[in-house]
Amino acid sequence: MSTPAIAPVSIHGQVDVHKYGDTLRVPIIHFPSFHLLGPLISGNMLEALKNLTKDSSSAAANGDSSPKDARKANEAGPRKAGDPLCLPPGIDSEKFKEFIDRVLDIVGQTNVTVITGTENLDKESYLDPSKVHDMFHVLAEDYFVSSAVVAPRNVQDVQAIMRLCNEFEIPVWPFSIGRNVGYGGAAPRVPGSIGLDMGRNMDKILEVNVDGAYALVEPGVTFQGLHDYLVKNNLRDKLWIDVPDLGGGSVLGNTIERGVGYTPYGDHWMMHCGLEVVLPDGTLVRTGMGALPDPDADPNVPPDQQSGNKTWQLFNYGFGPYNDGIFTQSSLGVVVKMGIWLMANPGGYQSYLITFPRDEDLHQAVEIIRPLRIGMVLQNVPSIRHVLLDAAVMGDRKKYSNSDKPLTDTEIDEIAAKLNLGRWNFYGALYGPAPIREAMWQVVKASFSKIPGAKFYFPEDMPENKVLQIRDGTLQGIPSVDELAWVDWLPNGAHLFFSPIAKVSGDDAVAQYELTRRRSEELGFDFIGTFVVGMREMHHIVCIVFNRKDRQQRENAHKLIHTLIDDAAKLGWGEYRTHLALMDQIAGTYNFNDNAQMKLNETIKNALDPKGILAPGKNGIWPSSYDKKAWSLQPGDRNGEQGTRS
Ligand SMILES: Cc1cc2nc3c(=O)[nH]c(=O)nc-3n(C[C@H](O)[C@H](O)[C@H](O)COP(=O)(O)OP(=O)(O)OC[C@H]3O[C@@H](n4cnc5c(N)ncnc54)[C@H](O)[C@@H]3O)c2cc1C
């Protein structure tokens, strides 16, 4: 073994040390790699100080990191050539460059983009989304920003990248397509993370099984892509997919965020079956029946290429504890394959619209919906949309009003009359052969006819009603991007989603509507929203549309959602999903029994990801290698509003 060279040391001032009851003034001696205090101190104190000064890598590797050695955001400062807009926390230019060289060796030149300038932040449209930052930002545009985006070519690349990120202790944020607009898009929670673009190369439909009615997909498969595949292969007469309002997102990405669609298979997570996941340390896991090897699998190929068990996509739970849930809205694994059940073509379909004329009809409509939905007479995930949501799909605000104040009830009534809509509009569908549909329709029609003035339409009755025509496609799993139009209600339209869960009860629906409308109007916004009816609850989706180029509006939108989260928590309402900037606040509201669930989540996080490299901060869960208090974004914080650069 060679003797290490003795590095030069220098004295860097003095410091008062308070430890174990002693106070000592000691010189700081600078060694090349760490600071150590001079030899004036006792053995006990020396030990303690070593702990204070040891670098975060060894602390995290030993699983004993604390806020003192936690990762800090890099200060905005002079940048060196080749630096990204924002370096990963605790990483300097040289280290970053070294990392990039190593990651280039894994994925090749064409799959690495370093985000060096604001020109990388110029994308503004869902149709061509940014893979780098949040296009619909409420904090500074360059706050939630990646330092580089890396696109793995296959599962082994993902594993190698996870190992490399562990080695360098660089945070990594996976996304599939990056169309998670209203919730942060492709942007990472920690500025300067590596964006892991899972969809760019890994976009194969690995299997469509007609007998079992399922597909096995990679992250880059979009709803549109899966639908097109069925059409192209003449399979749509057998199988349908379920789609959210917009078809450009990832089937896998949307499902693991627990997104929703509108056919009978609208609860996407309920309809997933079997995952393949790369854990933060690079280990590859198959969940459910996938853990049982296929006896015919080729043992000579890497595990991710081995055929799966024949029941992997047929039975969700497998044996032992059910793991899948911990990989949703999660920072515990990168999902590389997912099974999704497809709906058998029901043999007949009819969509419909029921309009309710008065604002107060919401109460009775929801009371009617509950027994019908639980009894499955309402077969799909229907929605009751406020008229302004439909109006916004059919035109921008200027088309209806020149006022810059929130629209009044009289103005909203005028808009409803003009569009031949109600104040609330219920979009549902009937599935099955004609006799089944007719029987269902009799019940549906008789039930809603109890609301005075309710009107019933099929798409052919209203060819000019753009929304009904769009819903006709969506409710039978035909993707489109037409609903995108409501984002342009205001010039430079952007939006945040406020998405609380509501009981399917008239009282709850009205209370949520009144609160969210009142708060929206207090801050100058129109209420635009919809209740999406699940099996036993409703996702109340409030679309906070703002002008992204208007700083005051951005700040008001942010303030509105902060306020609503607090208001809602006081009334026992919680959100099902949220934007990056609100994750800490919402996580803080799920605090039953002294935050027991958060403690559980943190324990699992630290066990599976001791260095805290995978999506730190996602959904408010901070690994112990981060100082949660310093990183969390709470109402009133200025954190992030100034961006990451000077
Ligand atoms: C007009 C409009 C209507 C919308 N309607 C709906 C709707 O009806 N239903 C709905 O659900 N949403 C809706 N959205 C929101 C959004 O567009 C969709 O949810 C979209 O599918 C999410 O984007 P994505 O699929 O590209 O996900 P991504 O952006 O790829 O992923 C979202 C997040 O999931 C995680 N993730 C993704 N992939 C992986 C992976 N492989 N491993 C680990 N973690 C991963 C990451 O945290 C990522 O940030 C709507 C948006 C707009 C603008």
C-alpha cells in the first residue's frame, strides 16, 4: 500500500465550540477534503466534531444523515462554462461535469441534454411539452428546473443511471411523457435534479392480449398510441382503452399518478395489473404474480427481458404483502413496465347530456347520482360540469364578456342560455346491446326528470355542441386533445388544479362548490370546475386558470390554492393529487395521530433510498439526507419565487 501524500493544511480562523458543556475557541484547520478542528480539544469533543463535519455521502451511506449534513440548494452565483442553469444540490461544476461524462457512457450523446440557458425553457404548450421545467409555473419560471435530462434506452440503462446517481448523490426525477400540466409537468421537485425521460426511447406496447383483455406497456406509450394500435390492428371491435380528457399523456405515468378517465374503467389505478420497477439502488422487481418466474423464460437474457408469468397481468395481488400501491405518487421506484386492463367492447354505446338549469340543482343532481352510481346503473365515471368549463372549451373569455371582474350569476345564466346548456351539465353514457341500454336509459331518465327543467340530449340532437361531441368520444375511450381549449380562457392561459375528494352527497358538493367559487372570486378568478364521479366519491376538479405572463395573477393563483388547501383541511376534505409547489402543504394536512402516515412513508423512503436520490420531496416525503424544514414550501414562503439564478 502506498503512503498517501501529506496535503498542505491552512488555518481558517477560529470558532467557538459548545459541546458536552464545554466551550472552547479552536482554530479551524483546512485539509483538502474536509475541515477538522485543531488538536486543542478532548477526545470526546473531537469525535463529536468529526460527526458534525463529516461529509453527507458517508453519513447517508451509513443511513445516519441529519439536517446538519443535509443537501443544500446551490446558491445562485457566477456560472462556469458548461454549467447548467441550476446545479444539483451540493454538486459543484467539476463533479457535475464528471457525472455527465459518466452518464454519456451509459446512454450516449443523443440521450443527454444539459439545460444551460433560458432558451431551454421556451416551451409553452401541452402539444409540445417542456421536458425541463414547469410550463405552467406559479413560482419563478426557473425554480422547478432540471440540470440535465437523460433518456435511458432500456431497463439496464435505468438501473445503471440509478447506481450512478447513488454514487454521485445526485437527485433524479423520472417522468414518462411530461404532460402532467397543472401538477408540475415534467419538472422535478428539487431544482437541479436530473430529469429521467422514461418515455423518449422506452415506448413499446409489449403485449396486447385479447383473451385476457389487457396490455403490457412501457412508460412512453400514450393513450393515443395505444388506441391507434388497437385501430391499426383491427382490435377495436374487441377492446377499448380508457382515456383522460387529453390523450397525449402516458398510460403508465397517468396511472401511477392515480389519474382518471371516464369509461367504466375510469379509475386507472384500479385497472392496472402488475408492475416492473427499478428500485433506487438499481434492483429490478416485478410485483404481484410477476414475482413468480415463467417456467419458459429464457434464463440467458437479462431479467427485464425474460417473459413474465402467464398470470402477471391477470391477478393483481400475488402472494404476501401487496407492494404496488407504494409505487404510486411515489419516490420509491422507477416504473418500467405496467399491465393495464382493457375494456371488452361492450357491444353498443350511447352517450348523453342532461342539463340542469339552476345553480342550486347541483344538490339534487348529486343526491340522484349516488344510488345510481353505487348500484352501477351509472356504468361509467360520469361528470357534472359547471357551465363555465364547457363555455371555456367553446371560446375564450373575451367571447362572452368584456368585464375583468369574475362573471356574475346573471352573466353566467346568459352564457348558459346562449350555449343551450344548464348551469350544471351531466355527461354520462350507456354501455351494452340495445335492450340493456334502453332499460338503463329509462331508469336514468326517470331519475333525473325529478329535477324541474332538466333536459336530455344525445350527441345527434346537438351537433353544434362541441363539448357533447368531445365527450361522446372520450366516454368510449377515443382520445383527443380538444378539451385543451379551456386553458386558453385567459390570454397566455395556464392552470393549477385544486382537486379535493368529496362525498357523493348534495350537501358536500354544494359546500365544496360554494367555498371554491367564493375563494376564486375573492382573488379575481371565475370558478371553472367539474365533479368527476368515482365509485363512492367525487374528484372535484377546480381548474384555476391564470395568465402566466401576469405576475399578479400567478401570485393570486398560488395564494388561492394555498388558501383552499387550508380551508378544505379544516372541513375534512383532502386533495387526491397536486402540483409540486403544494406537495408539502397538502402532505402536512394528512397528519392523523401525530403524522403517523408520514413517519411510515419516511421510514420506507430511508430504507429503500438511504441516499435520498429518487424524487426527493415528491408528495412531501423528504429523505433524511435533506433538511425537510429548509426544503419544504409552505404558504407565505418566498422560497422559489426568485428562481434559482440571480
Ligand atoms: C385540459 C386538461 C385536462 C386534463 N384532464 C385530465 C383527466 O381527465 N384525468 C387526469 O388524470 N388528468 C388530466 N389532466 C392532467 C394531465 O394532463 C394528465 O394526468 C396526464 O396524463 C399526465 O401527464 P403524463 O401522463 O405525461 O405524466 P408524466 O408527466 O409523464 O408523469 C407524471 C408524474 O408521474 C411520475 N412518473 C411518471 N412516470 C414515472 C415512472 N416511469 N416511474 C416513476 N414515476 C413516474 C412522476 O412524478 C411524474 O412527474 C388534464 C390536463 C389538462 C390540461
